Amino acid sequence: MDELQAAGDQMSHAPNRGTGQPESSIRDAVHGLVDISDLYAPGPPIIAQLIQSRAIQRLRRIKQLGFASQSYVAADHSRYAHALGTMHVMRNLLKQVGGARSSFRTTLLQQYEEAYEPPEPITADFLYQHVLVAALLQDIGELPYQNATTEHFVPDEDLRDWVGGKIDQDVSLWPSKAVFNLGCLLNADLQAILEPLNLHFIAFLMSAESWSDSAWQQRFMPLRHMLDGEIDADRIDYVHRDAHHTVGGLSTSHDVVSAILSYDDSGPICSDPAPLGNFLATRAHLYSIVYFAPQNRFRVMLLSSIIDGIRKLPDAFHTSSLIATREVGIESFLELDDVRLEAEINNVKSSQSRRRLDKKTSIALSEFTTASSAYAHFWLRESNQSSSVNGATVPIPNEIFFETFEASTPKPSGIRFETTAPTGETELAAINDMNGPYFEVVRSPRVTMPILGDVLMFYPQHDRGRDFAALKKSYRMGTLRSSLLAKKRSEWGGIPADTRRSHGYTGLSVFISYCVDDTVHVQRIVRELHNSRRRYYVILEPNQGIGGTTAQNSIDGVMQTDCCIIVASRAYQGRCSKQLNGNIMHEIRTMHDRRIPNPDSYPVVPVSIHRHEEVANIPWSLLGMSSPPFTGTVLEHATESELRTTVAAAIAALDSRMAEK
């Protein structure tokens, strides 16, 4: 049973004189006594009421680790426990860094008064109460089995418009969780409980990363690092809680908090590297063997396949209105939890609609609901399997499930340690410069076991038939990985990589320059070009084409097209700076050479997955741009309509420049 769930309804509000225990507390197996008293509450208790609210109680029915209990039987703790644990860690962090004489405290009080101009001076307890509430509520927008459902359930337009109007922000591009978070926060029941507090400030703390207002982007950075940073209350709790229920840990939350001296605009400033190293090593270990445990990933694949398959049915809404509805409002969201979703799936299994599911969905449904041990897994690594798609591929049976693993380029670490030089002066040293093998975890783009380019494949142990015989032969020949990647491309809906000579496609031939880490976003762009019947060429696999090397394929891609769309991103920028002889830099240099006679002889237009300032260090000057260009709508969380508009604008710009030529 969830260690906080049983105690949640037995909160003691009477002082326990003689023990020093807080007046309101819950006992937790990870942290011990969790204090749920308020720092500021001029009326009824705020935190205790929030814990009993519908939004928080819903978290009892959402597992923190999703399907991890398939591999670790004790890993069935809930996000309810994590929410209270995060608040507990935040309270300890505020005690650690926000004391009466700290510059941290003074700076935050000044920033609040500048931002909100309160009619009378505020106290630190008033300010810190908002931070505790934000920590408690930071996961109320979580979907059931989030890793599998994040693309399947999104806020509807009415909810986005309502949330945006409440906080005076354009939230149309915000990630779903941020919108659901604020939808719950601003709903009538929580709004009534939080009436004594500044709701706008809590909303900002819960979603600051998504705010587009440049003035707000620079505010309250120390608090934001405590809520959503490298060493924040959320991570400190989930690392120790998840490790407690699975693999065991190397440190305690108290060890980590005690090693933090303060937070500033760049992140945490720490004293002792050892507990921080143990914390980061534990987190890396969890990602390697718990979060990415094959049985966990398998059920993520199955659930995603089931939802996709049900939505393909002509009568999908009649089969399951909950599963069939992708865009949801706040009331529908509050009804979405693990229990309800699994009940809907079981209902589909026993309904007449099951007979109309396609074969792959039917297999996924059977495996998901029976939890049999009929499947085994295997890693297909790029080192021992070909990446080329030029050779023959084999048909992939419906019984095969697989996913590919890509890396994302990490942001530079803001963790620093206070050290004393031989002169007696205090200096700050970045974590990357500290000694110790555990600090490699902040240098690497990926700290998990799967190697870049790996494909995780699940196959039935008792397979039969001609297709399976061909699949086994393909593995022995080293071509199975390329066959699976070809299958993945075909699941885009059969969108081809090259339409330059295809009948019915018009306009300039456009080359798409991108980083493989951004494949999901590039798929959306290419799909839009395909739907618009535009001529384009995109390299879907490194060895695609007839070049002798992958670099030559990149060069040929630029040389054999009329213009280019660059899909800018943090990962694209990282490849430019770290791989000077990599494929992306070959593409950029070839674009530069083609533009030497006349810049309009090879027009280049950027679109961007991330914010303008996050891609400023791409070598734009090689493309004749004296400063980083405006890249338009941020595509990371763009709707289909926004994506369509962005791609159309990019094509129009290319057409215009060629016309001027």
C-alpha cells in the first residue's frame, strides 16, 4: 500500500507537546515525518484542504512509476506520495537556504515587491507558503501512464483559451502538462482554498519555463531552480522515493539538502560533492534499469498501440468515449487516471468491438490485459546491425513491437561548488570541473544503458510462420535493424523521403537539414510538405542515397536540391559546435559554397523547435546571416494548425527569394 495513502486520512492536527513534532503531520517511509502545516494561513488551513481536494486525491490513482512494478514488485507507489514528498523536501530546502539573514531571502522579497507591488510589505513566510503550494501541486496535471499517453490526450482549445485568459499569457504552444496543471489550479475548488494567496504567482512558479513574456522569464530564478532544476525538490524526492522502492539508494534527501548552500540565477551552489555525486549516480542508475526497464517500455508500447488502434475504428467514440477523445477539458481530465483507463481497456476487451480491431491492436490488447510472459526482448545495436536501407528489407510481423532510442543534447549544468583557494578566497567551481567518476553523468548526452541508435525489440518466444523465418534470417545477415527502421518510416503513413521526381509534386525541391534527435518534429514537417504536394528531399537514414559515405550523402542532398529548410534546435546547435566534421556541418558548408556567387542562388530558411535565443550559436554567418534570424513559431509544442502555418510561411519565403533571383 502507498506509504502516504493510508495515513492521508488520519492527519493529526493537535500539537504533540513534548516531542517537538509539528502540529499537522503524516508519516512517510522515505522521509519520516512530513509536516503539512502552513507557513501562512490567515483563515482555515490551506495545505490540509489542498491535500483533500479532488486534484490531489486523483494522484492516489496514478502510479509514480507507471509499469515499473512489472519488474520491481514494490514500485507501485503513487504520485500522491510524491506530491507530499516534494512539498516536504521544499520545506527543508527553504529552511536550508532561506534563513532570516540569507541574501536568498532578501533578494526574493525584493523581487516579489517589484513584480506585484503589494499594498503593504510581505513576510518571508507569506512568500514561502506560495512555494510550498507550488511544490505540492506540481504534478496535478500528470496524465495516467504519462510516458504512453502524453501524445494521446491533450487540452482542448477551450481549456487553453480559458487558462491563457486567466494568466494573460498565450498558452497555445504550451506543453499539455503545464496547461492541465494550471487548469486544475485555476478551477473553482482550488481557487476557493487559495483565496488568501496570490494565484498568479503560484501559476507562474508552476509553469515559468513556458512563459513567453521576456520580463517574466528573468524573474524568481532561484525559486524556479528549486522547483524545476537540476537539484530541485521534485528530483530529490523522486530519486530517493523511486530508489527506495526499487534498487536502493546511495544517499538520503537529508544528505543532499544539507550539501546545498544556496540557489542563484544559475542554479544551486553546494558545499560537498559526495552526496551530490551519489544523488546523480542514483538518478542515472534509475534511468538505466528502472525507467527504461524493458518490461516497463513494453507495456508503454502496448498501451500506445491500443489507444491508436481503438481510435482507428469507425465507431471509436461508441467503443470508448474516454479513449476516443484526444482533446479534453478539465472535467474530463480530472476523471482520467490509471484505474479508469485500465477499466476502459478491459471493457473494450470484453466488448463486441474487439472483433473489429486490427491484428496488431488485438495482440497488444491481449498482452496488456493478461500480462503473459510470452514475449522476450532484444537490443539491436547499430554496432552489429546495418543502418543502411539500400538493401532488401523483410516484412515485420504484427506480433513484433519495437522502439528506437535517440539522445537529446543536455543544457549546460548550473551546479557549482564553493571551494576555498590557497589564498583564502572563496571560489565557485562548476560540477563538470570536479573530480570523481560520478560527474561524468552531467557531461554525457545520455546516462542510460541503451546505446545511441539502439532498437529495443519485443518478439513472441513461440513464433512461427514464413515472416518469422525471414526475420531471423535478416538478423543473421545484420539487416534486421534497417528493416525495423524502414517499418517505422512506413508507419508515418507511407510518406516518402524523396518527392523530387514524383508525379503531382510541384515547386522548388527543398532539402531538409536537421539533427536526428529531432526526428519526431521533422516527421511532422515532412508530412506537411507531403500533404501540400511539394517537392522535397529528406535523409531519413545516414546511409540513404548513393554516396560513398554519410557525409557525401549530406553534401549531395544540398547539391541536388534548389533550397533548404533548416530545422534549428538545441541538438542541431550542439552538433555544429561539437562535430565540426559531422554531417550537419558538411551540409552548412555546402550551402555556404552554393551561395557564394549569389546568396539567392540557394535560399535557406530556418524554422525552430526551440526558442530563438536557444539556437543563437548555430553558425548563421556561414549562411550570410549577420545575426541569428527570427525563426517564427516554436515548433516544440505547436498545434497542427500552427505547424501548417509555419511550413507554409517557410515555403513562401523560399519561393519569394527564388522569384527575386
